Amino acid sequence: MTASRHFPTNKVFFDASVIIAVLLSPSGGSAKLLEFAKNKAIVAITSQTVIDEVIDHTEKIHKTPEEISLFVKESGFLVRERVTQTEIEKVSGIVDSTDAHLLVGARGSACQYLVTLDKKHLLRTDVQKMVAPLRIVNPKELLGVFA
């Protein structure tokens, strides 16, 4: 007889802003979300497009691309492939073009949540209504869901 395993069904797509926040403040709210992933309460997902965006900020976060890649690997992220321009075009007009890859990544990974710190483009009621049932939340809101 095979023992059944419990796998978390709460899939969370991480924006670059949240990953950068973890790198800058390993004890902050964003970092606490990764503890949920390590404890298997959530599945932490991102895309190679997001990782590339984080790597573009190496000077700001004082990490090398290699250190960032190692962090992503050790944090247990599932990393989907880069988002293509064709995929982005399918969601044009829903969110700002520079953030469309996040919507594609989250939807394409069947995530229930997209966690971000982007108040200007993503954490807005009008955007949230257009992307439902996907929930766009900040780290504090998501911590409230799983705490």
C-alpha cells in the first residue's frame, strides 16, 4: 500500500519586487512567505523572466547573478520558462505592458495568488477585477491568508 502524500494546492506566483525585498530584508514579511513555501504550506512559483528582472537589479541588491540564482534554487521556487512575446500579447490591455509577463506566468502556472509590491500597476481594484479569480495581493495580505 502506498502512503498518500499531502501536496499544497496554494500556488503563489512571486513578482520580482517581492524576491528583491526578500534579498534586501531576510527577516521581513516577504521572507516569511518563503518560509511557508519551505514548510510546504504554499508552492512558490516564478518565471525565468522574473529572475532576469531580479538579476537586472544586482547593484541595488548587492548580489551577483550567481548568488541570486543560488538563492532562487535554495528557496524552493518552481521556475517556469521565460514568458514569450506571443503570450504577453494575449493579455495586452489588461495590465501595464511591462507587467503583462506576471499575469501570463501566474495564469499559466495555475496560481491562485500573484504576490507583488507594485501598487501603481497591479495592486489596484480595477486590475484585480479583470484578472479574477487570480488574486493579486501584497505580502502582508497573503500572510494574513496563510497565518
